[in-house]
Amino acid sequence: MKPLVLAIALAATLASCTPAPAFEGDPYGEPLTLSEITDVSTILASPDEWVGRRVLIEGEVREVCEMMGCWMDIQAKDELIQVKVADGVIVFPISARGRTALVEGTVEALALSAEQAMAEAQHRAEEQGEVFDPAATYAPQTIYRIQGIGALIRG
């Protein structure tokens, strides 16, 4: 009798599982494990509630770090969020610009002083080959981004 109960319970459990959608694309980093995509707008609407949570996002790659490929800016609808990875662990190609990316990682908050915000702006300008204006004024700010562990870039 017990084997029959176990078989029924197992069948019911398996029937309630929905397989993760099959994502295709060029893989970077660890394989994706999450199947539910979180809207970037949902994260940015209340970012402190998402800090420390693992998410899967989808959007268009707008920019890629030209020096080391260690970050991408992902745009989903009208929202933009940066995905940062450890230098040299994952290298995103410049050719990813304009393509769709699925990225898994943890939401993080970086609290920057005015001096740190200026240094970040200068660093980003150097990476992108842009002109940096040292006379510009910078205020303390908090940057919310995804600490990426894996991605698929398609398109």
C-alpha cells in the first residue's frame, strides 16, 4: 500500500512542476538557474526591497565595458540597469551591443560619496573613451546594479 501512495504523491508532484523555458544564446559565466524573469522596472521601483535577492532579468544590451568586458548596461522598456561581473571572470563582448541578454545575479546597492561618484564617472569615461569634465559637480548617490553570475546573449 505504501508504494502506491508514494507513487501517487510523486506523480502529483511531477505534474505540478513546470519546466524552465529553454533560453538560447551565447553563454557567459555560470548556467542560468532561475526561470522567472523579474522586470527591471519592478526592481528599480523599490530597489532596497530587492538588494541581496537573486534575479533573472532580460533586456537589450546598450553598452559594454570596452576595456575589460566586465559590465553591461541592460535596458528593459525605459529602465536601465548595470550588470557588473568580477574582472576577468566573465568577459562580455562589445558585439553584444544591441542584442538581447538574459542575466542572472544578485541585486546590490553601492553607496557613493560625492568623491566616489566623481571617480566612478571619470573611470567610466576612460573605459568608454569619452571626455570627462572634472569641473562637473557630483553628489552622493546610491547605485543599484546586478552582480552578475551568468548570462545568455542572443540575437
